[in-house]
Amino acid sequence: MLTDEDALRTALADLTLGQPEQPIDRSRAIRRRHVRRRMAQAGVTAAVAAVAIVGSLLGVGAVSGSTATPPLNRTVPASAIQYDDARDGSVPQSVLDEALHGWLVSENNTIPGPPHTVWYVGNLVQGGRVVVAIFEAYGWLVAGYAPAAAVLKGQPAVHANGTSPWTWYAVGAPRPDFRGILGFNFPGPQPVNDGKNAAETANPDNWVLVLAPPDATRAYVPFAGTFALRHGFGVANAGQVPEADGPMQVSVFLTNGDVIGGHVGVPGNKDSSIETLAAPPPLTHHLHGGLDLGTTTDQGAYLGGTEPLAAYRGQAEALVVCRGAGTVVIEVNGKRVGSALCDGTERALDGPVVHVRRGGTFYFKVKAGPFTSWRAQGMVMGG
């Protein structure tokens, strides 16, 4: 039987037949490192990445074969992407309608264009923990997710204070003849032996959502392996991702034997392509003797505030550990406390004297790239 790895290599060989050999270091541009199953899947990862690169050069990622649109499981307006409706009834339509309303509110209700909505995804995933949605409306393609407990009981998609349980990725709707891969990364529970879920351990796995043409039957993502697609839709757990230097590659397999390559994400929306990185190790020390600005674990840029009860003055200090690309920079009220190389080593940073008047706020800021995870404690020593 032809394996997914064999299919990838065969498709790539057919496409590049007669072309010059690629440079031996070309795959470094899309290299990803991962703790689990690294040795077992290293060869397949390189093949998937190569297919994705070649596919991107062809526009929609098709490695070979026909681009004819297969029959759909419903009628779709000619102006919309010709993809199946992958909803399975697990999410009431009233919840999805409220999600659409919430997205419009988040855009200040200023979205012009036709109001007709085409739904592609509206499903419960991760064992019922998360609602995922993809739709076209008002000339936009919108994808997102929310905790099921925060939306399934009739709660508003946007609260009075302007916050929302939904995370949205929106771009201008692609052409109707689009035949590429849609999707996004989102956090999910990390399986652990003591029965605790990711919310309790604060160290979630990275899950991926894929939506492909309706004749796509399965997908391959490094470290998640091969998983089935129903009406072109599927999700998979890619596990703990300790570091990344770019979007996660994906290939989907069509019924006619073709392979479409690309990366996990909504084309044109960079945020949707950012993996959920594993948290760095816990801090082994703790700062004492001042105003604690809190201990935070996050990924990418961050800004938090702490308001003392009275005027306060002291030296800004921080403990930080990070991993990923480059360094993180810590600031308190705009003054640089220091920087740390993201190699998993805990570092203590001593900064300048900062102060606020009564009623003022100390702002703890972390400057970090999207592919950097970190854990930090800030403190203002003195009083």
C-alpha cells in the first residue's frame, strides 16, 4: 500500500522531473524542531515541507492533476469559495449566528458588502471543549474559535465591557476558484498522567484546524501525523511545540491522488499561523521585598499593569526564562530593565529606579516575537 510519505515523495518527484537539483540547504528555511517523534518523522517532515514550498510556487499548492471543482454537498453562491458545509450539528445555529454578530460588533459594524453568509465550519472539537467556526460574510472570510463553556449556553459573543470569548482571523474573501488550504492553530489540553488538563497545567498543546477542498480525504501535519478530513475539514493535536521558526507545514491528499501543500493558517492572516508554543520551565527563584508586579507566562508581546495603594518608588527588577527565536526585553514604565537570550536559562535583570504618584500604575511590558514563549516576574524594590 502506498503510504502518505511515499505519495508525497512521488508527487514531488513527478513535479520536479527534469529540473535542476535544489540547494542542499533549502529545507532549512522551513525547518522545525520538536521533542517528540523527531527521529521517526524527520524524513517525512522534509518531504512535506518541500511539497509545501513547491505548492506555493504554483499559487494554490496543487502538486499535480486536475483543478476541476468536485460536486458539493450543498448549493453555494457563485461568489463564494466552492467548499462543502462541514458542520455536523454539534453547535446550534443560534450560537453561530451570535458569533457572526459578535464578529460584526468587533469590526464596529462598519463592514460593507452583501449580508449573505456562507458557513463552512461550526463544530465542537477537542472532546466538546472548543467551538470552531469558518464562514464568509460581507465579502470577508472569517475563522475563529471560542471555549464551548463560554458560548453554548446563550452567552453574548461580545460582553458589555467589549471583551469576547472568540478569537477571530479575518481576511478579504478569496476568489471563488480558490483551491487552497484554510485553517488556524489553537491551544488545547495536554494529555498528562495525573488527569489534569492544560488549563490547570498552563501548558497547552498546539492543535491545528484544516479546511481543504471537498475532495480532500486526509491531511498530514508534522508531529500530528495523518488525520482524516470530513468534507475537507479536520482537526489534530500537534502536541508540545518547544520552539518554531515559521508556520507549521501541512499537506492534504485528494481523491485523485494529488497533493496540496501549504501551511496551517488563513492565507493573508499571519496571526492564524502562529503555533501555541510550550511554556518554558518554571522559575526556580522568586523576587521578594518590594511591590510584586506579578508572574506571567505568555507568548509574544505583553503589557500588564499594577496600581500601588500609594506613591511608590524603587528599583525595577525581573526574573525571566524564555525559549524560541531571539531575545525578550523587559520594561517597566517605559524604562528598560534588561534583556534575556531565549535559551531556556533563567536570568535575573536589574533595571533603573522607577516611580509613580498615588493613583498611578506600574506597567510591566515584555517585548517578544510571536514565536517566543516566556515566563517572567517583575518587582519594584523599595517603597
